[in-house]
Amino acid sequence: MKFPPQLEQRIAGMVQNYPPGRLKGAVIPMLMYCQDEVGYISKELAEEVASRCGVSTLEVEEVVGFYTMLRKQKMGKTHLQICTNISCLLMGGEELYEHACKKLGIGHNEVTPDGQISLEEVECAGACSWAPAIQTNYDFHHNVTIEKLDQIIAGLRKTQ
């Protein structure tokens, strides 16, 4: 598999930070860069990362299977994650998730018909003190209300 030039350049810059023979540690960051570019981790992509890092494809697939931030299916351009763990649940996280499902017309790990937004109910966003919390790609939003969620979704649709 050949990576797009921009991704190739980004990976080359990252790989320079690893000592010779120690690229095994680059598997997760390389997968994250690839997922940002391609949208998910395909079998071919896993094979390419394995080859570049000197590990087996099975080892890469185990990493993909373990970390929930790595996906085997294509998600939307913006991936909206809503925490429904205990702190967020008590502060309205479940209501936020249900509202997002209705507003977007999709459910857990589904993508809007235009491919722009995907939705995921997550176990923990690690932001219990600021519950309820959501994440849009790499951006965190704390103390989210239904009104604030509507504004965030409207903003996502404007930038798409």
C-alpha cells in the first residue's frame, strides 16, 4: 500500500524520533496518523504499518482491536463521542447521547448519510470533574448541555 505524500512526510518525520531497531514503539502513533488520513484501519493499512515497524500484521491487528480510538470501519469526517459513564450519566450524558441520536438520525458507531458526522457512546472520556463531556475528533467539550450540544452540531455542519 502506498501512502499519500502528505502522510508519507508526516510518518517520515515521526520515525526520525525513534532509535534504529525500535520502531515497534511507533505502531500506535503511525496508526493514528494513518487513521486521521484514511478514516479507519484497513487490512492493507495494518499490513503496511506492520512492515514499516518490523512487527507482524497480527500484532498490529491486536493493537487495533485493543484501543477503542482505533477503528476498523470508516467513520465520519467528524467523530462525535459522548460519555455515558457514571459521572457523565448522573450529569445528563445519557440524555445528550439520546438527543444526538435523534438530531443526527444515527446510533452508536453509525455515520450520517452524507458521511460527515459519526456518533459513538463511550465508556469514559476521562473528564469526570467536568461532566457531562463529549469529544469531537480531538477536541474536548465539558459541562455540555443539550443547547451547547445543538450549537456544537450546528457548528460541525457549517464547517463540513
